[in-house]
Amino acid sequence: MATKTKKGNEKGFAKITSTPNPVIRLTKSISDKVICGVCGGIAEYLTIDPVLIRLLFVILALSGGSGVIIYIILCLIVPEATSTATTTQEVIAENSKE
């Protein structure tokens, strides 16, 4: 979402300019890590409490086990916050070394 500001020009009409917002990437959390940092990273990305994300994964895990599978996949795919990987294959290769 870009921030729009109005600036007047010499004819008195408002000129709307926009400034781009920085790109926010989904990464594993370094500071809010319990197992792998996935839930903390998702919470940081969505700007919500990580406990809500953890509860969602527990509910999914208890209702058929899909939460465990999704969590493991996200552990392999989501890069670390300090990662320099740019492609999915690089991220998986980085995470499988750990």
C-alpha cells in the first residue's frame, strides 16, 4: 500500500504523488522461535500475536494431522531472516543443511 500525498502545483491543482512501501518478506523469526521459528515469522508478517498462529497449528495437528505436515513443509521452504537465498530451491538447500 503506497502512501499518497497531495502537493499543489503552480496552477493550484493538487498533484498526487506516491511513495513505495518497503517489501516485507515472510521469513522465520529469530527472536520469537520455539521450534523452527515458522509461527513467529508468520505472526511478524501478519503483525499478530504468535500465540494465535501456534494455536492454529495445534488445532490443525489435532484435527487430522495436517498442521504437522504444513509446519514441516514451511520449515523447509520459509527462509531464515538473515538468508540470502532468492529462489525456492536455494532456500530448501539452505534449510536441509541445518
